[in-house]
Amino acid sequence: MNHASRVLIAILVAAIGIGATPGSVDRVTVVGGSPQDHEAVAWAMDRFEKGGLTVPEIEVEFHADDQACDGADGIFRVSQDPVRIDACTPNRYIVLHELAHAWDYFTLSDATRQEFMQLRGLSEWSSYQVPWSERGIEDLAEIVTWGLHEQPLMNDAAEKEHLFRMITGGLAPSFHRAVESEPVHTRSEDPMEADTDWDMVR
């Protein structure tokens, strides 16, 4: 673990006046990146706090090009300890989206994912045989990102609010509402035994 990066995140949290707790700072290690990149991580952590969602223990590494992300903007990987996010197009949205994948991986059950896919009319969870926008794993991360973002696009807001509440058990802080309940679905199996290729989640 990189103590210096945690200290910088803690300083940024205090400096920009956001509410990420010391516990969440301890769970995230940042490698590389500019002060703006580190601020993006602190901001994303704060958005998870406001949504009542726990940031998993994770490493976030920033890169100068997209080679580490296999050409994508960012990628969530689980083959290392701790699990990690590679961010190759660093900005707040990418960090929030990839943290949503990490939260899904450690939190949700397959039953919740299946229910979500049925509601969205999707047939594939993570297959690369379908476009990015038609993968349930990406659509779910987008809904979580939408719900946590400070300035979400309001297209289909009512439907997205319903989906966010189904996934997390709470109301989206993007609507400036308080979370009113604990998540109603939790993971029931070992995440490492799932079929999803989590090392290719973008």
C-alpha cells in the first residue's frame, strides 16, 4: 500500500470540503496521476459516501496512454490483490464508472443482476459478442454512475431512479435525497467463482 498516496487523498478530501470518511480513504490507493486525477478519486469516493455505498479496497493507477487499458478509457481488474482500476482517460466520470464496477463485483448477487437485465430487456451480462451498450454489466455501472453523479443527465430520470433504488436499496443522491434504507440485495456466492471475465470490464 502506498501511504503517501493515501495521505494526498486525505488532504484533498479535506481541502475540497467533501465528506469521504477516513475509512474510505484507507481503502483506496492511488498510483501515478496528477493532483487533478487524485482529486477525481477523492470526489468519486465522496459520491459513494453520499449514496450510502461502501468503496471497496482497491488500487487506482493512472496512465499516460490507453495501452494499459487495452484501448479503453478505463478498466476494472480483479487478478491482483488488491483489485485495481487502470484509468487511461482520467476524469471524474471514468473513475466513478470503474468504481461502480468494483462495487457491483463485491456487493451484488447474481439474482439482482438477472432482475436488472430483465427490467432493461438485455440478454447478455458481459459478452463481447454484443455492443458495449447492450451488456448488462456496463448498463448497471452506468445506472450507478448516473445515480451518484452530481450533475446527471435527466433523460429517463424516473426509470433510472427506480433502477438505482432496485440495485442499491437507496435513493439516488443525484436527486439530492437522503438514502433511506440499506441495500436489499447482497452477494450470496464467492465473487471469484462467477463466470464474468472481470479482468475485461471497462
